[in-house]
Amino acid sequence: MHAHSEVLTRLFTALDRHDHDAMAACYAENASFRDITFKLEGRTRIHAMWHMICDGDIKTTFKIDEVDDRIAFATVVDDYTFRAKGRKVHNVIQSRFRFKDGSIVEQQNSCDTRKWASMAIGGVGGFLAGRISLLRGAKGRRTLDTFIETHPEYRES
């Protein structure tokens, strides 16, 4: 198994076990993370996001589609309850990773935003969130900032 496949296996099996500490250990200190909601810089904020997510009922499966010495691609399926609305979500995600010195330095996730918003939020709010990234980003930032305020270990000095 390629070393980067091992990193991704550790990452996603830790997510399924809700082990945010093990997940954070897969990232370089200066890593970046991008998805339909979050644009994060640095392992500390990435760790806080995974901690927040691991506090929920997420279940994850994954398949590593391609891996080499610099990059990898994986298909990830997350099933969880979107806590803000109490709605069940089945989200299929395409993840792209870049590595340096055996750690993730960049992760970019994409999915069908309209499908996700329909499942997670529903109604007019879901219609809008599925089409306007600024809405998702603003809400995600507020939610993560609130989480960090209640978890001082993630506050930047």
C-alpha cells in the first residue's frame, strides 16, 4: 500500500471512529482545507472543524481512487444528521489531496451542493444555500467560530 493511501486510510477510519485527534495528526501544520462550506488554513482550525463534526453521528465510507507521490483522489460517502435542522444527509464527496513529507498539505472536497442543501436544510433555505456559496461559508464560519470559543484548545494565541 502506498504511504499516502495509509494516511488517507488513517484519516477516514478515524473519522468513522469519531477520533478527531488521529485525524488532525494526518495534516501538516500549515495545511489547507476547502469544501462547500469551509475554507480553513492551518492544522489547528482543521482539527477544530473535525472535532465539531466528530461530535455528531457521522458514519463514513471511502474508496481511494488514485494515489501517487504527490496527490491522491478519494470518493467519500458521509451519512449524518445535519444538527441545525435535524435532517438526515447522505453526501457523496470527491476529495483531492496534496501531500508533503507524508502529511496532507491540501485537501479540496467537492459534492453536489444543491443535493446536499436539499437534504441538509430543505425548503427555500436549502434552495438558496445550494446555489449561493456565500451563505454556506458565512454560516460555517459562525458555527466553527462558536465551537472554537467553547473549546479554548483551538484558540489561536
